[in-house]
Amino acid sequence: MIALTLPAESDADHPFVTRLGGGEKPTGACSRLEQFRDDRSVWCGDHGLLEIFHAGENVQGDVVLVEPAKGRVERLIRAGSRHNTLLVTEQCDQLCVMCSQPPKKTHDDRFEYFTEACLLADEGTLIGISGGEPTLHMERLLQMIEEVLDRRPDLFFHILSNAQHFGPEHALRLRDPRYRKVAWGIPLYSSDPVHHDVIVGKPNAFERLMESFATLFRAGARIELRTVLLSKNVADLPSLARFLAENLPQIEQWSIMGLENAGFARRNFGEMHLALPERFAEVAPALDLAVLHGIPVRLFNIPLCHVAEAYRHLAVASISDWKQRFATACEECRAKADCSGFFEWHPQELVNRVAPI
Ligand code: SF4
């Protein structure tokens, strides 16, 4: 697993954001490399000296938040990675049964640091935003997106949101051309309102979601719809495919995702998890319907050998590099480079159930 925080010592008396080394496009504070060894490096910049203990991790080009009092750096944007996500809040107004990042009551506002970090990213970087629920802090979030895209129109954002907080007042603002660089990843677990509300743990969430979709579509927003595969909702998938075709045909993509064994999902993983090697036939009809109706559908976080051969072209190697792992047997698989593999914390007995291609 790749470490996202590293021990560090700094001269500064307050937190700051810096980029470790220059780059093609950054506008702002970069630090210069002074010394490099296998296990540590020393950097010099506007905030004085910074020593990072990275034990073999390559940190050159990373954009980091340095927190001197905590003796650490947080790697907000890692150079060369396609999986950089800024967690803007841990608060959420839903309580999904399989939430991988259970919500907290308190909010630590770090938008200022995140804005600085985005401005230091490499040219053309896609930056993920997640939580908690980012739109609980809608004004701060939209201000950050607009400021960054004003100064760095080469960047892109993908924002995960439960879409419970958009209203007609947002339609005009989201029509701004800057939002063509922003895609919203929004979960919908069933076309049955009761089933969806039970899964997200919030009464009337489905109805509120549909109101938000009306605003987002009026604004021309780019939407990726996300459905986590659960034993609870697998029977609903064909109806959901028809529902999307009839009611939400404007979506850019429907992403059907494997369950992550983290957060709340750990408690009932055995009960909620769908064993795809045996049960893929229950998912296939929804994929067929989506394709038939012209809905771009993809499978995320699912190893290729758990997908029936005829549908493997729909699977994306999606698990973030810092939390991805493979079984020993995967070493002999010809498809490994295109395979999502498993989450680092996936149960070992399931990881062992691979069939090299
Ligand atoms: S054997 Fe491993 S690398 Fe090959 S498809 Fe299965 S999980 Fe992926």
C-alpha cells in the first residue's frame, strides 16, 4: 500500500502547502531539493527547511500539506498518479449501509489548503473531490472550483456527491462554462424509492435526488451515475437500467461498482457482498439493457476474472494505486495490466479466488 502521509520535520510554525520540486504549470510555492537519500529528503522553500522521512516512497513532484505541529506531510496530489482525491469534509447527511468512510459530526475546513494544492498540480490533472458529502459546504466548494479553474483552466474535477443539496438557485451558476471541466459522481442504488432510501439510510432521499437531477440537467451538468453492487439491490438492476433509459438518459456513464470491505461494510460484508464468480449471470441482464438503450455502462472495482468473458470489455482497472493489491497467482495472468485487482483490505479468502486469464 502507498503511504499518503509521511513523517516530517519543518522550520515553519504553521501548516503550509508546497510542491516538492518544480513542474510544467504550477503557479505558487515550490520547494527545492537540497539533499536526497533512500529513506529521507531535505527541501528548501519560502517556509524554510523541510525534511521528509519517506522510506523509499518517491515524493518528487508531489504537492503536500505540511503540518509541523503534527510532524507529518499529507500527500494531497501525488505526481504521476491518476488517483488523487481531496477529502473535503467527513460530515454527511446520509448513512449508507456500506459507507467506506463513515461520517463524523465535526468539520475541519481545509478548502484554503486544497485550493493552493490544486494550483500546484501538473498540467491537465484530474482531481477527485470526496467526503463525507462535499456539497454540505456548497458555497466553499463552488468557490474553490471556480477560483482554481479561473487560474488553471487546464485542470479537471470529479466530485462525489449524494446530490441532496442542489436547488433551482444553483442551475444558473452551474451553467458557467467552467463547469464543463467538472463531472459529478452521484449514487443511485435502485429505481424503487423505498429500496434506495433504506440503503442510504435517509427517508425521502430518492425524491430529493430526483429534484437535484432536474437542476443538474437544466444546468447541463456532467453526471456519472454510480451503483454499488449489493446482494440487496442486484434484483433491482434490470429495472434500474430501464429507469435510467426512460428518466435519466442524459447521464455520461453508469458505473456499477464492486463493494469495498471498509467502514460500515465490514460489519456485514459476508451478507452484502455479491460473489460474482458464481452470480455474474444476475448482473448481466442489466448490462444488456443498458447497452440496448445506449447507456454507457462500466464495471468498476471488479477483477476481470470475476466478469463473464463477453462483458470484460466493460470492466475498468479502477482501484486506486495506493489501495490496490493482487493475489500471488495474478503474477502469471496476461490481463493483470488491465485488471482492477482487489482492495488492499479485501478478505484474503476472496482474493485467493482468482483464475488467471
Ligand atoms: S487473475 Fe488476477 S490479474 Fe488476472 S484477472 Fe484475475 S484478479 Fe485480475
